[in-house]
Amino acid sequence: MSETSVNVGGEPVLVLDGIQHAYHRTVAVRGISLSVRPGEIVAVTGPSGCGKSTVLHVAAGLIRPQSGTVRLFGQQLEGAGDDERARLRRSKIALVLQFGQLVPELTGLDNVALPLLLDGHDPKEARRLALSWLERCGAQDLAEVGPPEMSGGQAQRVAVARSLITSPQLILADEPTGSLDSIGGRELLDLMLGEARRSGAALVVVTHDNSVAARADREIRLLDGVIASEAVLA
Ligand SMILES: Nc1ncnc2c1ncn2[C@@H]1O[C@H](COP(=O)(O)OP(=O)(O)OP(=O)(O)O)[C@@H](O)[C@H]1O
């Protein structure tokens, strides 16, 4: 592990218990339980279609699983309405989904500033911070560019900048650098891992990249919708 370890401990920030989910007749996840502690870096790996994205979307409260429970920062998600879920996500969690999921009508800069603007921060200060995060993510050239004009990799850089600007306590990332070349992807992941280590945020990252998994505290490998193996690496 190249990053400096922080203390990993305390009450879990995320607990999944007995999660099952199917899309029509396709069973994606069949009974997954896992728990993530503050500051822990967890890599979720496994072959295509094994259920990784579904687990991440359930953890983020974007998918309501057919059975099982999700607890985020001690709060049970089942009873929470959509507004409450959105509030919880905005205040403590950052999401980086596979295709960036940026707001198409806004510039790169305003996409990054958006979480702060929604939280009522001073717009000038929010944009100043957004520019500095774009620079750190190698995306300063995208400040005035709209998402429809960005490549997949560029959108991922902007999405990572947006995820880190709020100093989240939990980062949920689904193949956050899958559209970048290997060097660019490595640099951006280095930044995410480094930031998580520095700030003490927990990071759950879905990845096909073995080198990322090797630098996590724990690797959870899925196969056909169940946890096939779990390795503590740190
Ligand atoms: N919206 C959907 N509608 C129907 N089937 C879906 C949907 N999303 C996922 N699936 C199916 O559920 C299963 C698990 O998909 P999921 O995307 O969670 O796997 P994954 O491990 O993240 O795959 P990948 O590595 O290719 O992104 C797969 O068989 C997939 O085809």
C-alpha cells in the first residue's frame, strides 16, 4: 500500500444485510451482506454481470432492493422517502457512476460546484473551489465545456472532481476511470485513494483493475450475485 493508512474503525458507515435484487427475471444479487467502516477502502471486483453495479446502486439508495436492508450512517434506508435519501446522499456521500452522470445543461465548472451551490455556499467561492478540483483532476480545460461535448473519460474526470469537492464521508464509485486510458485512469484513482486516505473517507470502488484492488484495505469478489471471496489486504 503506497498511501499512509489512517485509523480505520468506529461504527460502520454502510451496512448491507441480505440484499437480493432482480431485474424482471434476471436475478442480479442473491443475498449480499457487507459492512464498511469509516476510512476503509473496499474494492468490489468480479466478472462482468456478477452484480457489482447493482450492489453499489443499492448502497447509494438509488435502487430499492427486493429484500434485505441498507443502513447508511446508522440510518435505515427502507423507511426513508426519496427526499430523505437525496438529502442523506448530498450531505455525506459522493457518487461516481460509470458514465459520469453530469447535468448536461451545465458547464464542467458548474457541475463540480453544484453540490456546494445546492448547499447554499457562496457561488463565487464554490466556483473557485470547483476550478481547483478540476485542476487536480486534470480537467481544468473543461471548465467552460458542456457534458455533451466531453468524451467519456473527460466526463469521468469532472465527476470525480464533483465527488471530492464536498469532502464526503463515504465515496461510492462504479468503475470511476473505466473510460480513461491506463495512465490517466491510474492518476485519477491515485487522487481518489489519496484523498480518501487523507480525509478519512470510506471508499467503495467497483473496479476491474487488479492494481486498485491491491491497494484497498479489503477486496470483495462477487460471482453470480453472491460474495465468492473476501480478502483483507492491509
Ligand atoms: N436495468 C437492468 N435491466 C435488466 N437487467 C439488468 C439491468 N441492470 C443489470 N442487469 C442485469 O443484472 C445482472 C447484474 O448486473 P450488474 O450491472 O449489477 O453487474 P456488473 O458486475 O456491475 O457488470 P459490469 O461489470 O458489466 O458493469 C446482469 O445479468 C445484468 O445484465
